[in-house]
Amino acid sequence: MKHEMPQLPYAQQALEPYMSRETLEYHYGKHLQAYVDNLNKFIADTPFADASLDEIVKKAEGAIFNNGAQAWNHTFFFLTLSPAAQKQPSGKLAEAIDRDFGSFEQFKEQFSAAAAGLFGSGWAWLVADESGKLSIVQESNAGNPLRRGLTPLVTCDVWEHAYYIDYRNRRPEFIKNFWEITDWNIIEERYK
């Protein structure tokens, strides 16, 4: 199976001023492309040659895991963003966030703190367990909560390449603006 680049449902300049066209050209067009290309190269003639990205994330190790998980994580991240984002959850997801974090604002504060406080490169995730209980997890490098049996709902990429063009070393500012383009309609569909 050859893994392909996901098609963005928006133009590369559509997320401005929160995420520039230049950032997307590099982050999506170069970084994600490299993970997909490397994954296809590394899985040739291995037991993962015909595996889905989910299978690779859950079972692979080493270079196959790193490139497969980064392809999965980046695709998930980019497909959560929208220039016309619904900026708050509703329905059952809003109820679950209130139940598990106290309020949507408290959730955003906790999630933002987890993203800003992650040492080095990685990802902050909102996840659900089998019972629907929500939690925030940090994953370093290419880490993905699928390996823990959790369902990812939203992630913020805090690798420096995700924000350095637009924000330099101001990770907290990037995270603050991430909420402006994070589409809760998409996240609610994942929670169902």
C-alpha cells in the first residue's frame, strides 16, 4: 500500500493571520511530505507494506513507527483546522468537557498549559477512553495515544517547525492562536 498526502480542505493561505501560507508550505508541503515519502520507502518489503496508518502507529517500531506516526499525527492536525472554525464544542462533547474539566475555558487552559509545557518536540492531545471520559495527554516526538488504546479527538503540534516561521520561539502565542482555527464541528464528529 502506498501512503498518500492528505488533501487540505482549504487553501494554503486560508488560515492567515493565525497560520501563514509559508508555514503551510513548509509544515504541510515539506515536513509531512517527507514523512509520507520516508514511510513508503521504509515499509517496502516489510510486514507493514500493506498496513494502514492506524496499524503502523499501533504496532511498528523505529523508523517505520516514527514516519508513520508523524504522517498520521500531521494529517489529523491539519484536518482539524478550518478558516471558518466553530470555536466551541456543543452537544455531548461540550457536556463531557464540562464534566471532565469543569468548563470549556478550564479545558483550554489545561490543554494550552500541557502544550506549552511539553519539553522539546511533540504533541498535546485531547483523548477519550473507552467509556468516553476525556483527558489531556502529552506525547513526545512522534508519540500517538492510539498506542495507549485511547481515541484522539484533537491535537496541537508543538514541534518547532509547526510555528517557528510565524511565531519564532513564542510557542504560547502559537497555542493561543491555534484555538482560532480549531474546528469543533470536526472534533464533535470524532467524539461520536
